[in-house]
Amino acid sequence: PQVVCGPDCCDRFQVLNHPHLGLSLKPGQIYSRCQLESKCKGDASKVRLLASALKRVDLFQKVVPQAAPGTPATPQKTRRKGKQPDATASSEPAPMTPAKRSRKEEVMAPTTPCGAKTPRVNGTATP
């Protein structure tokens, strides 16, 4: 019989590194203790190995339960990539600059009537 585990049923653990217990656990995934024990399928030796592996901080990390819906949580600052907008900047858009061309684009000649580009060597078109 499969154990049905509720959200607050038991402790939850995130797999940090593969524990090599033969339970098909994936690093990065979060499992409840009930789910982990059900993966042992009643094998007492696997349950013992699992219990000792759960104590190893290099293999598993205990996940703290999140606040219940409706309770205020402390806001966390999120890091954003790229340049942050300046609060004192004006609302005018920045002037557009022409795109830089790569060296390969500078060497290529304009398109021929059929649409193909002919490469240039030392500034002259190759036959």
C-alpha cells in the first residue's frame, strides 16, 4: 500500500547529492520522509541506510515548511540581472546607436542580384 502524505504530514528533505541508495532519487528534488520510506518498499536494510543518509548534510537538506496561506511572509529581495534603472533618470528613451558589425560582415560584399553574398579578399571580390 502506498502512503499518502499530506503537506504537513512529515519532514521534507531536498536531495543535494545522489545518495546511491537504489531509490531512484534525483538531486534537487524534494521528498517527504513518507515518500522516501515508501521507496524502500519494506526493505529494512534500505530503511536503515536511508535513516543514516538523512543525517548527512552533504546528501540531504531538511526543508523548512513555508508559511500557511494568508499569513504574512517576510519579503525577500530578488536579484535581477543587468543594469538596474536609475530612479533619477528622465523618462526620455536613450538615443539609438548603430549596431556594430563583426569583422566577417565588414569583409562580405553587398548581396548579388541572386541574393548570395560574395566574399572579398583584400577588398576585391573573389571569382
